[in-house]
Amino acid sequence: EGGQGADYDTFVDWGYAQVRTLKELERQYGLQMTLLADLVGQGLSGAIFTQLSDVESESNGILTYDRKVAKLGASSVRSLHEKLFAAGRAPKEGLHREGAPPRKARCDWEQK
């Protein structure tokens, strides 16, 4: 299912990653949500999506510059986000060192 922008084709060759089609954008977004869900399982407690819409020279938002066209379908995004939220609700086990008192327990990634 594509977004309202099924014919949107003004992607440019600039930014952190380039995609040529909306299907590829949706696939990349899905991969990012899957990676985030895996990190949540390892103790990640927050993430920030920094570019909701396209800006001047970057066309890698999920909305167009004028915010009139959604490039991704709402049900696809909802499904991906539900999986991410489910990962956040799942019990986190094995994140802290065994035997450490609860107040002094640290996750492996907190060690310096």
C-alpha cells in the first residue's frame, strides 16, 4: 500500500541515504523501525526522527516540503510503529550485570 504520493518522483541525490521510489522509501523506513525495535530489546529507551518532511535540498522526509503529500501509507507506518511499541512493552531481561544490587546495576553499554 503506497502513500498518497504514489506518483511522487522528485527524489534528489543528497542526504544520508538515497532512494528512487516510494516503495524503496517504505522499505528503508521499515528497516529503520526493525533496527530500532532490536535496539529497544537491548535497552534503548528513546529515538528521534529528525526530518518528518522534505526541506530545501533534501527530499528524504515522509511528507513533501509543503506537507500536502504523505509519501508513506498510514496503515504501513501504523503497523511498523505498533511493532516498535510492542518491543518497548516487552520485558527487558539480562540487561544488567548479574549480582549487582538493583540501584547500582548498569547496562553493558553504560560501562566505560
